[in-house]
Amino acid sequence: MPGRVTSPHPALPASGELADQLDLLLRRGNLIGAIKVYREKTGRGLKESKEAVEAFARERQIPLKQIGCGSTALLLLGLAAAFGAWAALG
């Protein structure tokens, strides 16, 4: 479609509200927040979401702060707790 921006990765948003949210969060250095938003909007798993958000950042040439093992563990614990709380409500 002429004039439409498409992403080479099918799971990546090329434009629109999600792309704008991810761009803003990543430029503020909030990788975890961007992954969380991506998961909520797409319903994809943690690993796939992390890979997609990192690919999105590379595509837009947004430098990422690398997260270490400790940060990754906290991310997983936080997401597990959030999922547990959500599941308990359902």
C-alpha cells in the first residue's frame, strides 16, 4: 500500500498508538515498561515481547540500556505477580 510504513518483523508495529507508546517509553529508558505495554496490547508471551521490543528499538535506532540478570529476574517476578493478581480477579 503506497504511503504506508510497514515493519520487516510482523510482530512489530510500524506506526500507530502502540508504536508511539513504545517509542516514548524506550527513549525514556523504560525497556521493562515497553515490554509490559507490548504484552498487554498484543497478548504475546514475555520472550517474544522482549525480542519484539528490542527489535523495534534497533529498527528505530533507540539505544537500550542492557538489563542484567538481576533486572531480568525482577522483571520476571513482577510480571508473574501481575499475572497472578490478574488471574485471581478472573
